[in-house]
Amino acid sequence: MPVVEQLLRKHGHVRCKAQKSKAMGGHADRDEQFEDIARLERESLGSANPMVSMETRKGELIGNVYRAGRLATRGGIETFDHDFPSLVEGVVIPTDGTT
């Protein structure tokens, strides 16, 4: 076992996953984006033009949002149950070093 992990355990830290447990409540426009996408898809199915949907850059949200993975902590970590941009403190966009 690595020294850092031994020291963390010695001081009461354990590995755990963050829990999506803080409910934010509903939002009146929650489904608007998905309804727009579905409408565009229906409209384009009969045309000769293909429909492509993609995310061009993945940004990492900064704030109390869920992230996959494990971390060392003394207790559980609660995050918002949805990752809406209005709830975050900022966004970090990783680069591959070529820009």
C-alpha cells in the first residue's frame, strides 16, 4: 500500500464515491432542450440531409457537481443531482497542447 494511502487511512480518511443526493427541485423548462432535439429529428427524417449531433469539446464543471471516480475523505460527499451550468462556479476546458 502506498505511503500516502497509509497516512490517509491513519488519519481517518477512506475511499468513497460522491453521492448524487442533493435534490434541486424541478424546472419549468427542464424538457425544452430534449423536445427541440426530438422536433428537429422528426423534421429531418424525411429529408435527404443527415442529422448529426455531437459535443465538440468536453468541459469540466467546477463546483458541487458529481464526478466519476473515487477520492479519500473522512465522510461522504454530497453533490447536486443534476449538473446544470447555472449551478457551477465555472468550466475548465482541457486542451491537448496543440492549441
